[in-house]
Amino acid sequence: SAAGVLVCLLEYPRSKRIKGSTMERCGQKYLTAVVKVFGPLTRNYYVRAVLHAALAVPAGFLLSTILGTVCLGIASGIYLLAAVRGEEWRPIEQKPRERPQMGDTFKKPPSNPPPRPPADARKKQPAEVGG
């Protein structure tokens, strides 16, 4: 059960994507700090692949834990493939929000006039003849 807690603590914080934005999980910033403390041991995917494979070996001897062994083996293979491709775990850092300047909060009036229909479409409609 200690191995399960270790795997959960290691896997819960999401890594920052190279392209696009990444949504942070609820409470992830606390576990991110823990993962950052261990440095390259937790950031490197080769280390994670070996750790998952090592945790899968003892679980493989019992029939009741064979499903967990398969899952850890698959995770180990995925981490090994990611490590070969040069990926690593990167923390999600919050960007400091910039406060808008007072001059920037007021919008400037438009510099171009609004689009108008062509001149022939703007001809006056004939007045209705009424009695």
C-alpha cells in the first residue's frame, strides 16, 4: 500500500505541456512543490520508468495483484517511450497577472466609419401616396 501512495503522489501533479495551456488539478500546487524538491529523480522519465517496473515485480507474484502489475508495466513502458523521445516532467508555474494601467482601461473611439451600403442601394424610397 505504501507503493500505491508513492505512485499516486508522483502521478497526481500534471506536467506542463510544451504547446498550448495545461489545466492544473485541484490542490496540485502542493504536490508540485514536493515533486520539485526531489529534482531530477522525479522529473526524469527514465527514473519513473525504472521505478514503475521495480514496483511491478513484487506485485506480479500474487494473483490478486496481477491487474496492478499489468498497469504498472504499461505505465513503465509509456514512461520509457516518453523518455526516449526527450520528454520530462515540467511544473506548471502560475504567471503573475498584470494590473492594467489607468490609461489602458479606457477604450479609444473607432478611427474608421461604420460600413455603409453602396450609393445605389441608399436611394430614397418613393413616398407612399396616401389619401
